[in-house]
Amino acid sequence: MSNVVLVDTQKCMACRGCQVACKDWNRLPAGVTKFRGTYTNPPTLQAHTWNHLVFSETDKGRWLFASLSCMHCNDAACINVCPMGALQRTKAGTVWPDTDKCIGCSLCAQYCPFQVPQVSKATNKMGKCTGCAERVSQGLKPACVATCPNGALLYGQRGAMLKLARERVEALRRQGFYEANIYGEFEMNGLGRIYVLTEMPAAYGLPEAPGYNATAWVWQLARRPLGTLTAIGLFSGLVAGFLRWRGERMQQRKGEYTL
């Protein structure tokens, strides 16, 4: 059974410890930032920012906080559409990016319903959360979980985390949070991050019914073995060249935030 991160948004106190710990452990570069009218900073995930805290103010005058990162979907669009096999599933259930294979085509970014993968303008490589696979393989918790001071992030087997999430939702409803719900149990055939929310997902910037375009089957078909056809090398080279050109064109048209 795969492991997941349980995110209890009601326990989150917006300290950004998870965001900083992710940067520190993965040696991700910082950058110049500025106030853009929201406390969520940077406003989105980036190729060098794999975890960030989202601040949402409701019409009830309440602040909602949530740590957002790669969801490590069981039905991962990024794995299905990557033509180079640069995204793989680990034994722990996380989606691992292999930057050596990445050609910067941006298909993963295009199809991800959570807008997680981002291609760096500097390196033309995709960057996202790895699930701290190197830590987990040694029996350690992901860096974001290990640093959380208020127990808003937990890590463990999926069944155990879902049990805790259900108990937590029941407790929150008794406390008057009548819209408390679980996010990630069924979405995308199950997410690697289970959220306990006190409002509907949209209030946290999460899609109510995440999915990806049906055209993804084209890329799945393209990745199937072509037997012993001698044209496979030429075909792969043409596809890789086109996708690399496509990724570069997209990066030229799209600015990239820095943090």
C-alpha cells in the first residue's frame, strides 16, 4: 500500500515552514519576490518552488491556509503523456521526475489538472516535488512533514491516513464546520496528498472535479512498443525534436515568476 501526506488545513498556522524546508532539503534556489496583493507568495508553484502555502480569505472573514505541492495522483496525467518516460512511479507511490530524460516539452504542465509541473526557462527542464523519495527510502518523513510544528502534515500508509482524515472531519463537523470534507480520496483515482478541508475545495483553489483532456490517449499510444520496426529511432528523434522546439516556443511566450 502506498504512503500519502495528510494535510489538515484547520491545524495549519501559515508559518511556511513546509515551503522553506522543501527549498532547503532540495537545495532549490531563491529569488527576488514582491508583494502582489496576496499573501500567497509565490502565487504559483515553479520549477524551483515545489511547495508553497496558499492563503484564501473567505466572505465570512475567515482565513484558509493550505500547503500545496504535487498531488502524486494514482492516475497521473504527467506520467501518461510524457513521451520520454521522464516521470515514473516509485515504490512508495510518489511520481518521480527524471530530469536527465526531460526535454522540456511542457506536456506534463499542459495536462496536469493542478498545474504542478513547471518548466524552467533557465534549464528547459521540468521541476516538481519528488515526494522526498531519497528520504522516504531511508525510513524518514518528507522534509515538509518533518518540519511542521503543529501537526498539520502527517505521513503514513494511505489506509491509516484516510482513517485519521475521516475522524478529523467528524470532529470538525461537531465543532460547527459543517462543510468539512476530505479531498483526495477519490479524485484522480486517489491522490498522494489527502486534505482535510473546512470549506469546499474551490475555496482553497483546488479543482472540484480534477481530470485531464481525453487527447492524452494520443501520447499513451505513441509510447507503446513499436516492436522491431527499424523506423523507431527516426520516429523518436522527430518527436523529441518537435517537442523540444515546442517547449522552447512556449517558454519564450510565457514569463516565469521567481522566488
